[in-house]
Amino acid sequence: MCGRYASSRTSDDLAEEFEVAEVRVDAPLAPDYNVAPTKEVYAIVERPPGDAAEVAVPERQLRVLRWGLVPSWAKDPAIGSRMINARRETVAEKPAYRRAFQRRRCLLPADGYFEWYATEQRTASGKPRKQPFFIRPADGGVLAMAGLYEIWRDPTRADDDPARFRWTCTVITTEAEDALGRIHDRMPLMVEPERRAAWLDPRTEGPGLLDLLTPAAPGRLEAYPVSSLVSNVRNNGPELVVPLPAEEALG
């Protein structure tokens, strides 16, 4: 799964990187080196300008969404904390994701993501000690994770309340390629630049959607051990993505 990631780029940087036509961000997000479920994150979507009628030609927008998808039909938004990942194998059929997969696809930009590797060392309780790894594009570029988003209407808020709609998202994952599978068996799907337009366009339909999602090519990502400080979501800062010296990493 993908349960933590780092996102330090500014809204201006992301708007340029993803050729965004409109930045729909009220308050810029601070760099976050320990993004966890339910936090606000940047997302690239394509929607009609100004949220006009669906018949309008969509434009690329940068928005702030909450990580943890809440389906439009959900009774309780707390369900979002359990829906941070959607599996590629079932995303087109599962009721929670099916409608979003057809019309509300997004990109979730990241510096990289974290996974924990179970070592041979044991804790006092006998459980394997886990070494966190940071996994990022080998070229230092932006990791464009495939995602879905939904818009949930809060029935407790008035029609004129600007907070009545909650925008949420999830990361689509797949089986990890061999080099990364030794750390964790799942990984987020990347969307390469040449496929982003088709992925984001809500007018793209059909079984070919899944063909737009492919695992990262071998060697495209690199992984290295980092400090266990990242295991506590209260810790945040660039030191969390600094490579750990080999002698300090758990065996």
C-alpha cells in the first residue's frame, strides 16, 4: 500500500510542471515530508472552467483535496480514513471507486513515498523491526501518482455553506516491481507525461483506461533507508528523506 509520502513542491512549481490552466488553491500548503491519511494534499484534476456544466470543455486545475476517499453515497465521512488506496486490479468494479474511475481521475504529485521493510531483528515483544525506506524517481523529478477523487455533500451544512462539499482522493496501487517488491508488495501507480492528458480527461472512457496505468519501468525509481523518525506522523521536515548511513540501517 501507499500510506505515507512526501510533497514539498510549491503550488507554482506544480502548476508549471503539470501545465495547469487554473490554480484553485485558497491557501498554499506548506512543504510536508510526512503526508499521512486525512491530510490535505495537492491534486491535479480536469474539470469544466469555474465548475460550469459538464458539457463544457474541461481545463486542468490544481486543487487541494483530503487524502482518504469518501464516496458520494457515504453516510459517514469517517470512511475516508480507510480508503486511502484503491487496487488497480479492482478499481473499475468496486462500488466505492467505480464512478470516480469513470469520471473523476486525478494525479497526486509527490517527491516520493515511504514503505517499511520487516527486518530479521525483533522487538522486545517478538515482532520484526521495520526499517523505513524512501522511494522516489531516480532522476529527482516529480512522482505523479494515479488517483481518483470524489465530492461528498455534507447533509448537516446549509446550501450556502462553502464547506458543504468535501473533496477527497485515493491513490491507485499495483503489485510492486521486483526491485521494490522486496520492501513491500504494493506500490503506487505512476502516470507518465505522455499519458496524463488522457488519464485526466473525464471524457476518456472504456476499458482502455486501465491500459494507461502501468508500473514504473525497472530503474525508474530508487529506494534507500531513512530515519525511523518518519514512523511518527508528528515528525516532519526534510531530514525524514535524507539517506540513512548504511551502518545505521537495520539489517
